[in-house]
Amino acid sequence: MDSPQIIGVCGYEHNSGTTHLCLSLANYLCNKRLAKTAYIELNPSGQISSLKNKDCRTRFSHYHIDFFPNSTLSSYNNILSGKHQYYVIDFGVLNINTLNDFMRCDIKFAICSLSPWKTTSLTKFLNLFIDNNVNIEKDITLLGYPVESKPYNKEISEMPKEIYCIPYLQNPFHITSGYFNFFEMILQRKKIYHAKRQKF
């Protein structure tokens, strides 16, 4: 790969699964694709430090992945100047202050709620993009964890519905072949979209 790929992941609210997805994605890129991978925690949750079982605020490695916990926007660009092939950025809950940095990523994943009782949160989340003139279909891959009940209702019937369901994975450091296929699909989604646009 000639230039590094920056992959941004954000969620619609706290505990939406962004960290879990980022960990499994970084593990896939590093230990399946054998690419030098960095994980940047660009949110205040501090969850990544728990991987070292202590309050770790500096760079460390785990499962061959380089982790940068408790990162800030001011340190973000310095980290990106490293020699990694992939940078997985955990934005946590996206807001207006981090939207521009998220949109600068080469590949962008946004985790939505598929639950009918979370309609208000989903609408607010998608409107953050729409109100800032972001073409969701073109620029962002929407992901969601599956639910048992019907995921949509009339309130968001006009919203984008191409949301890829994230397979269940208990341990992000022990991914299965099913997850390999899932990651390949969503990582290629942008290329597939542009191919379709060119065809027509």
C-alpha cells in the first residue's frame, strides 16, 4: 500500500459499540492482513487503557497493534505522521467538534441504532450529517448491531436505510472467518459505490 489508510468509526450515542468494532477491525487488519496498524482513541472514554490493566496514557502495543489511548485533536496529526499502514480512529460519540476530522478519514463507518425505540437518537445522529451537507450514501458506511424486532418506523422512513448488520463477536481479539468476510465487504463498499455510479 503506497499511502496509509485512515479509518474513522463513530457512534450515535455512548455504548453504541464503536470501541468493540474498532478493536476487532484493528485486529483484523493487523493479524489477518498482516498490516502495521495503529488504534487511536480520539474520545474521552479512556476504555483502551484497561487493556493494560492500569491507567496507561501513553502508546503501548497489544496483539501487535499499536494503541494510542486518550488522544486529543492536538496530538492526532502527530500520530498520523507515523509509519503505519492503517490508522483506526475511535471517535466515540460524534459531535460537531469532531465531524470535520471524521469526514477527512479515507473510510468512514458510523454505527447506528436499529432499535425502533431509539428512533429519536438515530434521527438526531443522521441529521448531524445532513445538516452539514454530508452525502451519507456516498461518503459513509452505516453499520448497526442486529435487533429482534422491526428496525424502522414511519418517523425515519425517508432516512438512508442501507445499514449493514454487524455480526455478533464476543471477543474482538478472536475474530472468526465470518468476520473476515464482513470486514472485506464493508472495506470495499466505497469502491463498489463508485463503480456503480460510474456504470450509470
